[in-house]
Amino acid sequence: MLAPRNLVHLAGLLALFALPCLARADDTETREFSVFVDGKEAGMSRMTILQKDDGTTYVAAAVEVKFRHLILDYSLKLETQEWWKAGRLVGMKTTGNDNGKKVDVTLAADNNALRLRVNGKESQVRPDVWITSYWKLADARFHNKQVPILESDTGKEYNCELKFVATEKVPVGTQLQECFHFRVAAAPGPVDLWYDRYHRLVRAEFTESGHKTIIQLVNVKR
């Protein structure tokens, strides 16, 4: 735009994280999020996840945010598509407008790397990057270690520490849901992230340009 509190408990959690995702095969799910900036609702985000029994996953996400800071208005409108195979990213496309600035980022598999194009300029990135949509928890091998991160709207690469924080209850609609709290430390963070038992995003908190931003899951449709 994540330091363990109990090592014994963490060891059990990491064993759980190593299990395959519990979501059903050929499962389609839509997650709706509210976006809050400086304590006020500023927009919505919607994410649709199609998981097939052949190991492929397609994700389509859209976010629209508008808010005023002092006398200046800010607007963000982005649409992102991601393609995954056997847990690895094989393609991505992000388009939109960031307060008047055009966003056009594409990513495609290229042998043992990923070919990145940002507003027409090409480069290569490593094949195991984690995307800042953060829709699913990074692989267990990155927990409490360095994780390569690609910013989906700029194409910038970072190497950050992903820390497990705790298991916590997070409100989703009118119910509390037990979630795994992780923190991305250093650039482009810090970002606090909460994931459900399916390792899918429930909540994100970060500060961008001095504005505290919260993305909160409010509804799940299957």
C-alpha cells in the first residue's frame, strides 16, 4: 500500500498452517469489505475467489475509496485479477486510477520467473512473491521469516519480515470469528493482517500517508 507471544502455541499453529487450505474444491466465494480511513467509512472492496479442484485459483478484486483530508479530495479505484496454480502466483493484472495517476500492472509466468510490466516497462521478479492484495496467508515457510512482497498497484518489490502475533477474535458482521493475526514488518508496511481458518483475509490495518486505514470483512457469500 507481520513476535510470537507463546512459542509452544505457535508451534501448534504452524503445524496447522502447513495443512492444505480447507476450502471446498470448485468453490466460489465473494468477500465484501468496508474501508475506513481515519475512523470514517470511505469505501468498499469486493473480492471473488474461484478455487477449482485442479489446483488453480482465480481471484477478482475491486476497491473504490474516496475521502477528504482538510481541503483536498482523494480517490482510488482499482481492479485486480490474480491467477494461481498449486499455491503459486502465475499471473496478475491491476488497472485503475490512483487519485489521477493511471495504474497498469501485469504479471505473467515466464519459465522459472515472473515477467512484470508496469506502465509499459518490463522486468522479472521471483516466482514465489506474495501480492499486497494479501487475500490469502503466505506459505508456512515464510512465517516468522523474510517474505518477498510485490506491490500489486506499483510493481515495487520488497523483502519483509512476516511475524505471527496471536490468535484473536475479530468481528465479522454480528459474530466474532477466531483469526490468526500476522504483521508485515518494514516496507511497504507495517501492515497488520487477520486470517480465518481457511487462511483468507478478514481484516487489514495500516497507515498510509499519515492516514490510518482499516479494511474489515463484513459479509461472505458462497
